[in-house]
Amino acid sequence: MKTKSASTTKDISKTVLYAIAIAVVVRTVGYEPFNIPSGSMEPTLLVGDYLFVSKWSYGYSRHSLPFSLPLIPDNTRVFFTEPQRGDVAVFKLPSDNKTDYIKRLVGLPGDRIQVIGGVLHINGQTVQRERLGDTYQGNGRGIGVRVARFVETLPGGKRHFIYEQTDSGQHDNTGVYTVPPGHYFAMGDNRDNSQDSRTTEVGFIPAANLVGRAEFLFFSTDGTAAWWEIWKVPFALRFARFFRGIA
């Protein structure tokens, strides 16, 4: 005869297992949380932002699964939906298929992408950008760097903010990149501080490496309070960024 204690332990164990199973399913087919560790997507995303990525937005590949389990064949997506130009997407770095990157998809399959004098060109057409003024951006060493703030309008009408520190930087004048079939070209909104498809370290993004589309922020902290410094936490939270959509 089972004791009450043994029965209670079994019930708790089953509940925990069900909760874990539900969490895994939600993270696999629904939404997965990510955090922003670098400033490459400023001003859209800040270091310390936490966001949800919709896993269903582009269909599913092996990288949609926990630990990229090979249950879906390589270079395959099921229930595939084509990304839209201007989407902010999480993807696995093609060079290792492990590291998560988040950038804006500016080039679609077949597009010709070039940067001339810091200005993005798509299929030979200049992408409109309007200067909104200057701001100061921290460089991680407590020193503010002056950057220009623009609103950029992609073909199709998608508008978003970008930072430009200079128009003559390392990746401000490039050759023409022709995006192969089944691949995408990604750039950070912080144009002079982003390792993206303009570099050999990243290059073109295979469709199979897409993890999902960034949808909305749910939490944000400026990093001035450690987790144990409870008395500082309220002052470190960026409440205005809670539950904001990502454009």
C-alpha cells in the first residue's frame, strides 16, 4: 500500500515533468526568450533588453529545436514562410551553426546589396535615410561617442532607426553582394558597430539557419544593478521598454 507521502512525491514529479514538457513545446513551436548582449542593433535594441522571438514565423528547421537536434534534415524548413524585408531576426551564425545572432534582414534572395558612403543600396536603388540629429552612445568604457541618428526607409515602406558614427568606416563602402537563392543579407542597425553579412565572419544567412522573428520586448535593464542588489534593481529597470513591439 502506497503511503500518502509517496503518492504526493509522485504527483509533484509528474507535475514538474508536465511543466517541463509544456515549456519545451512552447519554446520549440511558439515563442523563445532571448536577451541582447551587444550594441550592434542600437537604437532598436539595447544591451539588457529581453525579448520574445516567434519560432513559427518562418516555419521550422533543426535550429528551431532544443540544442539544434537533427530531427529535421539539414538545409530544410517545414511550414516555411518567407521572411519580409526589414524583419529583425534571430539566426544561427553560419560559420558554426551554434551562436545566436540578431540582425535586420535587408536583403532577400536574388537582391544586389551594396553600401556606398555609408548609404545602403538595394538592386541599384539608394535606400532613403533622413537624418534626425546626433546623440551620444556609450562605448563600454564610460566615454560617449557622438553618432548620427537616421530613419531609414526600405523598399516596401519598412521604416526603422539606425546609428551612423561615420560614413567612411571599414564597411561603409563595399562591393556588390548578390544574395544567393535560399539566403538572406543581414545588417545591424548600429551600422559602424555590427558584425553582419558585410563581413566574412557572417556572410549570407541560409534560410535553414533562421531561428525566428523578434516580436516584442518583455523586460529591460541598464545593467547598473547586480541580481543580488535588490535595493538597486528598481532604478536599473527601463520600464518604458517593457512590452514594446519591435519595428
